[in-house]
Amino acid sequence: MAITAFSKMFKRELDVKQLKSLYQQLPSEINPSEFIKIDIECPCCGVTGGRIVKEGVSSLTKLVVKQAHFAFKNDSCEDAHLVFCDYYSGDDSQNRITNDSIINLSKSSNEVTEAIRKLVCSAIYNDLFQQKDIRNMRQWFFEMRSTQDFLVENSKHELNILRKTIIRSERNRHEYTIDKSIVNEDWFNLDEEVYESLATKFSYPDKIKEINGMNYILSRKTNIKKAISISQKNHGLFDFDRSRLEEKYRLATQLSLKIIKLDNFLYTKIGSSVSKVRSNNPLMAYSATLLFVNNWNVNTALEMHTRILKSTTEDENLGNVIGLNPFIHYDAWIALNFSSNWKKEFTEYDFHQEYLTERERLKEIYQVD
């Protein structure tokens, strides 16, 4: 559900309460429902035809159980959002894992998110950038994610085997070696042994050397775990190749690090490591916005941030917007896409069946369940 919508009349993104307050100032002969239907647009895909859905109140506790929001329906009362929209809920909805990129800056108990929201408020209030810029950025990302670059398939075995071809244990450097004594070790894991064994049948993927940072990405277990999760949730769907964001990802990281150096609070909360900066979605969303409105120029984006820091605002509602971190789970997506291309070299190899067969063999050898 869309908590905010973009008003063409008022040229800003508003929640239900804010929109009601503003349209009450319009001439009385204007029908509110008709006005909203033609005025508001989905903040992501830009469709019109919206209506207000009142907040839900529990009949027992009298407490609000569902926030007031906007719904967009067509003449047949079906979901009017475009298929790749973050708010689309039809049966053929696509890429739901990508919805993680949405960063709600309206309300949060997170201190970093609140700090970023205040920066956005100041920027909008002082006309350094506008809510429409954030909306335009979401539209840019929407168009990018609508491109179907590759088919996502459940790649649990492929990803685990690929990782083991890179970080083989010394014991299994050339071929898998049975060592029954390891069963007594706390770290023993039958699946890990299965993937160690299967990986010895593959050589090191030389294409990794052609892609900057790919060896590191694939060697990180956290990236592989997330990539597996994405592959399972998006199985059977098409998605876009995140490598198209590589340069912009680097620039957003660079700008975020510079922003932290100028802010003791953010430095205390996040630190200055690249991994922590990249994992902080509100900060990356803010940096991406600054870069987007400055044509992805780090220097001018940083200058704008400096002006924002020196400015104040009298309207903190201006920060009630939906931000966007287009780089969320970037490394995992890159790992998944690489794995998708890598396994095409082994069309005759049944990864799932080979896993089942080898697991049964090692299960019997190590006498474990």
C-alpha cells in the first residue's frame, strides 16, 4: 500500500492527512474524490486514478490497526500499478525482493533514519532539491528494473559450489579427501563437506579475474547466503543486471564516506568502514539522491550536502517521503548473476541431482544424519 502519493496540484509527496489538510483549502464546489482521482500519482510508477483508504480501527481495542493510505485501481477495480512497481500486488507481480530498496523516511525509531529525514527536510525547505527529484529518481530506477536481463532461478547448489571453487580448504586443495575425525569437530557440517567435494570437480572460474572485486564478493559467505535467498524468492522471474549500477554504486559509497566525515553523529553510529556504510540503507539512499540531482558528480553532490548541513527548516513534514537505495543487496545480486552465467557452461551437469547423490555417499561415510 502507498502511504504517500505525489500531488500534481501541490507539487509534493504527501500522506493522507497532509493531502486532506491541503485540499480543504480548495473551493467548496470541487469534489474531493474526483480531485484526488485526477490529481495524485503513484510515487513509484506514476499511475493516476487513486483513492484514499481510511485507517483501520479495531472494534475491540479502538486502536488503529491499519494506517490510512492510497490505493490505485482501474475501471475494473483491479490493481492499476504497473507490474514492476513497488506497490503492485497483482497475481503476476514481479521482483518483490527489489522492494527492499524502498526507504520510508516518514517515521522511524531509528536514529540514523531520523537524522537523514531531517537533512531531506532542510534540503527541500531551502529548495536545494525537491520531492519531485526523489520521485524522478524512483521513476529512473523503475525503468531500469523493468529491463529483463536474466532469468532468476533457485541457485543454492550452484552458488555454494562456486564459492568452494574459490576458497577450497587445504585438505581438499586438489581432490576431496575423506577425514572421519572431523565429524567430532564443532564446525563439521555435512552440507559444507558435500559442496567441498563437488567443487573439486570444477576449476577456478577464470572469468572472475575479469570483474573487479568479484573474487571477494563470491568468497563472502554472507553474500552467498543472501544471493541464495534472492534466488529462492525470485525463482522464475526476470530481473536486471546490477552491474549496470557499478559506477554509481562506487560513487554513492564514496560520497557516503565523505558525508560521515563531516558528521560526528553519523560517524559514531555507522563508523567509516566501506561495508558498514554500504549496509546503511538510509544513508545510501540520501547519497544516491544527492548524486542523482547532481548528475552523479561527487564534488557537486558534496557541496550540496554541505549547504544542507548549514541550513534549517520550519517544516519537518517535508521529509515524509519514500527514499530509494538502488544498491541494496548489490553484492548478492552480482554473485547471483555471475552464478547464472557460470552454470551455463555446464549444461549437462545436474547440480541438484549431483548434490543429492554426493550427500548420501558422505552421509554414509561419516555416519551422520
